[in-house]
Amino acid sequence: MDVGARTHVGKVRRNNEDGYLVRDGLLAVADGMGGHRAGEVASGTVLAVLRDYPFGAGEPAAELEQAMRAAHAKVRQLATEDASMAGMGTTLTVALVCPGRVHVGHVGDSRLYLWRQGQLRQMTADHSVAAELLRAGQIDEEAARVHPHRHVLTRAIGAVPELEIDLLEFPLEAGDGLLLCTDGLSSLLDEDDMLRVLVEHSTAQAAADALVQLALARGGIDNVTVVVARPD
């Protein structure tokens, strides 16, 4: 696949606590949280663990879960060793692209979208207070968009002792593309915006750059990170 990626600090934040990984069929985005640069440490740590993990020896879904749990343990260890890192955490959305199939591991409110036959479909579920209320039927989509706790996570790598991971898989058909992003993109662009940019650009890198630029043009209120994978 043709893969492009970009991250940007945005127009408001001082530090970029986002990060991404592109490595041999492995695509990931992470959005860290915590004071005193702890968010940067958290996101950077999980991506480093994934980068160094020996994928390919076993069953993909099991390996993905093991790698994410190893990343979680590493973040917890660092937070224990350094008091300034206490409570740090990060979102993590990972796609392991195999022949004809995609395996996804997901924690937090970063997202993975499937781009298929001219449509963009969100495949991951946001782990935020507002999203949980929406799924429970307690609020509607309009209320969820403006809910004061829409960015408060209910799950994060490293932040709590027990890690709950969403694991999913789906077929990868000819012509399919993938979009992974942090909430710095998805909070400012809707799916129609994203799809329009993907269609307008002929390479994954051009699309990733354009998506970030559009988020910046709309305020850039958070760090923004995008990974685009499309057919060669």
C-alpha cells in the first residue's frame, strides 16, 4: 500500500503529545496525556514498544494484543519510576495489515476509518464519556458533539492498572484504504471533509498533509496526527 503520515503540534498546544508509527504493514497513532511532558513520553513509549515488537511469528490478533499489553506495562513502569510521570497515559490505535485482512487494536478516542467504494466508515469506537453515553442511549449525537466530557477518556494505555483493549478484524478488499487519526483531526473534520480530501489527492502523503492543513485552518486546537494508507 501507499502510506503517508504527518503530525503537527497545532496552533494552541506548546508540546506535541501525539505520535505515529509506520513499519512493514504496521500503522499506529497515539495521543498522550499528562503534565510535564509526560504525554509525550507515554505516546513515544508505546510506539517504540510496537516498533521493536517481533511481529510475524504467531497469530496476528494475539501478537497485537501482546504488544499493546507490553506497551501498557512499560508506561506503567516508567510512571512508577518517575513521580513526575505519575498518571500519564495515551490513546493507541493500531492496524496490522496482513494479506487480505486487517487486525486492529484500539484504546481511547483516536480512530481508524475504512475507505471503501467511495465511503468512509469509522471502525473503532471512541472510549470517551460522551461516546459511552451516546452508545447507552442517554444522549443523542448532537449532545455528544458538545458534551463537556467529550474528550474525557474512559480507557487509556498506562493510566489505570487493568487494560481493556478492543480487538477487531475485517477483510481488506482490492481498492480499500485506511485512515488513522487522533482527535485533533476528528474533532474538527467530519467524515465528508475527510473523504473529500482523500478523493482529491492522488498519493497518501499528499492526503495526509492536506488533512492536517485543513485541521489547522479550522483552528488547530489540539495536536493533530494522520496516517493514510491507500492502494498503490
